[in-house]
Amino acid sequence: MAEKSFELYSEQNVNIILNGDLVVRGQKGDDVRVSGDKFEFEEGKSGLTLNGSGDLKLLLPHSMDLSLQSVNGDCDIEDFSGRTFIEEVKGDLLLRKVANVSVTSVNGDLTGRNIDGDLSITSVRGDLKVRNLYDLAISELGGDITVTNVEGSISLSKINGDIKVRHVTGNLEIGEGGRDLNLRNVSGLVKIGRIRGDIRLRGALSQGKHHLNANGDIVIRWPKKVPLLVEATASEIRDRLSLEIVSQEEGHFSGKIGSADSILILNAEGRIILKEDTEQHDSWDGYQDFEFDIASDLDGLGVYIAGEINSRLTEWSTRLEKEFGPAFTARIEKTAQEASSRAERAAERAVRKAEKAARKARWHTNQSNWSPQPPQPRAQSKEANASEEEKLKILRMVEKGIISPNEASTLLEAIEA
């Protein structure tokens, strides 16, 4: 492995083009140290340019600016107070103890913790999980997003997956969300353009007008006796807050509590449900990191398991259809899809158990304890058991070497499910 040291001035920067994984760490002093499989370098008035193949590790002064032109792998940046400009990362991006960061493109997931500044993102194809930062701005995200502890505002233009936001001191604006939105403890104004799934809001909002629009349901849990004015439009509206009715007609409801300092403008194609929130929000803070690391990091586990099952099924489909015909293959596919759904629900139960463990830990230290209702399981359909002829065909496939004994065992279990 090659190693090289450089001395740079504080106003100079480091620019990197790498076909491999990159690790960047801040250090004391003025020198830059590089170690990697293979790299070339060019020193100029503006700073240092590195072009390498294979993995690369970079140690540089905390306050120096860093520019990543292209990283064709994963990227890990930690303990760095200079400005960071990232043009393209083909793999995953991990940010820890960094300052202001600007990202153009990440093909994988982005995870960030303790960002002492703003995070600006143009495009991330995977999931995004960040906590402890200032302003956050995202143009487009392909997966899910989980954000907690933002000391400024959040602006999300287009998010294709689920959105979870907790503890925001500034405003929250979302242009478009592809699935569900969950909000807790947002201190600024909330403006939601369109969420294709459901919206769930827990806790009071600041004075002023807040706009929430959903293709699914909107569920509001509002603290008792906190002033509120609701303007709701939906096919079904359920008021469990016992609001003072201002007006009510088919598909529209207007009600208030007290002086109505906070105004909610709600529009849903599904239902709108207004409930009382009995949770003590201030008691979450001591266990926020615990909940984020366990429950939030399990998000997507069910989808991953289901994807693995479906991927395996795809490998078998062509061989099965050739030996048994399309009707039998369709039965196998349906059974596998049901198994995929069961696996996904099992993973979701694991997430709920993790959340329950976090709530139990808070309860034992005189913290609040909130237990959401688990979703109702979906009904499962059953197909007739496999015939003896079908079993014999599977055994003959093993005999011919078309499939392995383990694959045959899995198929037999699936068709008898």
C-alpha cells in the first residue's frame, strides 16, 4: 500500500477522483496524509488533486475544505469541520461530526449524525437517515427518510418513500411524498403539498396556518386544551377532540379550541381523524438516540426480506415453468408471495418490539409510555396441497441436477403451505 504526506495552507483544498472506497478523517496539524492501493497526485496553487484506484484513506486538517468529484464506492467522512462538496458517490455515504455539506448525487444510502451546519442534497437514490443538524434541503430522494433533531428548517421537494420527522425548531415544507408521513414536535410552520399515503401528526404546532394534504388518511393527535382551529375537507371526518363546531356540512368541517392560535388546513381523499394527544413529549429527549438506533435502523427490514424471497423465486420461475407448466408455476409464485408478505410482517413486528423496548426503558426512568395499536394482520388465502405427481416431478428435477436438494425441499414446503 502506498503512502504520501503533503503540506497545504488552510485556504487550499483537496479534490478527489477515486475508483474505490474512501475514508476521510480530520486530524490536528497542517499536513495531509494519504494511503491507498494506487493513486496519483497533482499539487497546485488551489491545493491537492488525488486520482486513485482501489481503496483510499485520507487524513487532513479539521478546517480544510474537501471536494469529492467522484467516488466509485462507499464514502465515510468523520471529524471534519471544513466545508465538504460531494459531486458523486456510487455507493453509500456516511457523515459523522462534520460541518456544512453539499451533495449532488448518491446512488446508495446516506446516513448523517452530528452535522454542525447545513446539509444540502440534490439526489439520493437510496434511504436517508440524519440526526442532529441545522437546515436540511433535499431535491429528490428515492427511498425512505428519517430525520430527528433539526435546529433549523427542512425543505423536501420530492420523497418517493416514507417520511419520518421529529424535533424540528424551524419550518417544514414538503412538496411531494410517495408513501406515508409521520410528524412529531415541529415548532415552525408546516406546509405539505401532497402525500400519496397517510399523514400522522402528533403534538401541537406553532401559531399560524399549517397546510396538510394527503391522498390517504390524515390523523391528528392534538394536546388537550391547546388552542386550535381546524378547517377539514374529506369524505369522512371524525372529531374526537370535542371541538366547538364553527360549521359542518357534507365533506367539510370547521371547529376550534379556545382562541385558535394554530390553524390546520386539512385536505384528505380518505378520512380525517382528530384525537387527543396524551403523551408527554418533553420526556422523550433522554432516549431519542436509543430509539433512533434500534427502531429506526430496522426500518426497511421487511422490505429487504421480501425482496430476497422474490429474487430467489425469479431464479426458479423459468425452470419450473419448463417442467410443470404455467399453471403450476403461478401457484408457486402465489405461495411465495404469501410467504414474502408473512416475512415482511414478521420484520415489522420486530420493529414494534424494538420500539416497545425503548418505551419500557423510558418508563423505568419515570418517562412516558405510549403504546400504539399494532396493525391488524391481513387474511391469508390457502391453495390445495400439491399432488403426488407434482412432488415426483420435483424429485426428478433433483435427480437430473436441475435443482439442488435444498431447493427441492423449499419448493415442497412452499406448495404444501
